[in-house]
Amino acid sequence: MTVALAPYGIVASLALVLLLPIARSARDERARACWAWSLPEPQAGGLAPVVDLATFALRRAGVGSRALGPVVRACSAEITRALAHQELWSRLRAASGNAPQGTRRTLGLTAIEARLCILSLKFAYGIERRGWQCVGHFVDLRRRLRS
Amino acid sequence: MSNALLVTAACLALGALLTWGAWRAHLALSAYLVLIVGLNFWQVTAPHGGANAATFVGQEVTAMVLRYAVVVEALLRAFKPLPGARRVAAGVVLCACLATVALLAWGLSLAAGPRATFRALALANGGAGLTLLALRALTLHYYLPVHPLHRVTLTWFGAYLVLRSLLLGAATEWSGTLRVQAVTVSSVAWAGWALVLAWAAWTGQRWRRPHGIPS
């Protein structure tokens, strides 16, 4: 009887092994995702490539040429302001502890690219989009840019 | 009583999914809910309650196919933004399926006879649940923000399936009052999961994609 129940014991043990870290990590998931997509950091090469990318994103989002200039300028201004506030940036990094880099590393994004993507979508649609949609959008953009 | 609770919770979840159009975010899950509601209505209306071993096994096998469809859809949708992570997740799902088959073979070798079918169903439930939980752990590993409906499926549906596996196993090994209690607890757990899903679908309306945003 005891041996016959052994498979259920394995199922229960594996479930516990998986559930414990899930319960511990899921609590901070939202905050961590927020940090991952909003941390600005200095980037070599200036803002020109990302401004081009933002232009592309906004055009694809259907923003007309007339509205494009001010929107891109607003994006650039916000990023420049964020970069200028080194103290704020340091505090954000310190507050986030181990800055989560998994998603960005997987995509090969810099934080500023991710930030710009969010800003572009936010301006284009007038709302703050969820991170996962931004990621999908951005992967698509990168694929189109490289092709 | 437990049947009514189960159907009520399932109808609430379906209602929430349909009201906000959230069913499009998880087609297999919606189909699974429709199947559960349909089967339970059929059980109530069928002669003799439709309650016999052959019917139960037939229902469970049908539901099991949809449960694995839920696993595959959750994998494809939750990991869509990250192709590299999706390859790893697909490997994990494949390994989990192979491990489930091995567990089934081992479990069946330990208990031959009429109880073997129920034991197989219980372990297959456990395998599906563990696969969902493993996928959830992977989304956390990759810091992948997950759609609320997929989060509920991966975490709560996974946990429910593992619990159901243990309860179905208990119902197979035990008899009398304990078996009835195991079935009741399983129904309550199902209702609890369905209510969490209904809540996520209802409050998740703010995540709906506005008109014009490409998928």
C-alpha cells in the first residue's frame, strides 16, 4: 500500500518544490517588472539610434507626420531629463537591489531602449501599456529593422 | 451540492470571460470551461445521473486532452515575446510530458487491476499540473510579465490539478466516506480556482487591447 502511494508522493513533493519559489517570487513580480522596464541608464553613442527607433515605432502606431516631431522630442526630452538626474537614477538602482536584467538580456535590449519603447507606446496610444505587450511590440520592431 | 458549486463557479468564470472578450486570450481554457459546464449539466439531466465508471473515465479523458491543450496554449502565448525563453519552455514541457509517461508506467506497474485506470488519470492530472507550475517558475526566472489570465492558469490551475491528482488518487485508494470527502474537496478546489479566474477575467478588462494596437 505504501509503495503504491509513492507516485503521489513524488507529485506532491515536486509541486511543493515549485510552489514555494513561485509564492515567494510572485509577490514582488509586479514591482520587479516595473523596475525592469523603467530604469534608465547611460548609453554610449547618444540618443540618435533610439530616437530613430521611436520614430519608427510611432509611425507604425499610426501617428501622423505632423504630430511625430513633438512626440519624439517629448520622448527625447524625458529620457535626457532622466539621464540628467544621476542621483535619482542611482537611488532607483539602489532601491531595486539586484536590478532584474533577465528579460532585457534575453532580448539584447538596453534599458533605455526598453524605456523608449514604453514611452513611444504611451504617447502613441495615450495610455501606459503593460510590459509584456511592449516586449512583443519591440521584438517585432527589431525584427523589421534588421530585415 | 458539490456539482452545483462547481457549475456555478464555472458559469461565473465563463460569464466574465465572455463579457469582456477575454476568452480570446485563452481559447483552450474557455473550451475546457464549456466542456465542464456541459458535462455537469449532462450528468444532472442524464438518466441515473450519468454516474458510472465508464462515463467518468470518458469525461476525464476528454477533459485531459483539453487540459494539455491549455498547457500548450499557455506556453505559446505566455512566452510569445521571448523566442529564446520559449524554446527553453518547450523543452521543459517536453521533458515534463516524458516524466509523466514514466510516472504513469511506474504507477501502473505498482497497482494493476480495476484501479489502474483511475490511478493513470490521477497521475496524468498531476503531470499536467506540474507542467503548468514549471512554466510559471520559468516566467519568473525570465522576469517575463505575464497576462493576468495566463498567470491564473499557470499558477492556480496548475496547483488545482496537482491537488486533484492527489485527491483522485486518494479516492481511488480509499473507500466509503473518505472517498466522498475527497470528491467534495476536489469540487470545492475547482470552484475556488474558477472564482479566481472569474475575478481575473472581470478585473482584467483594463488590460484589454484598445482598438488599433497590433497583436
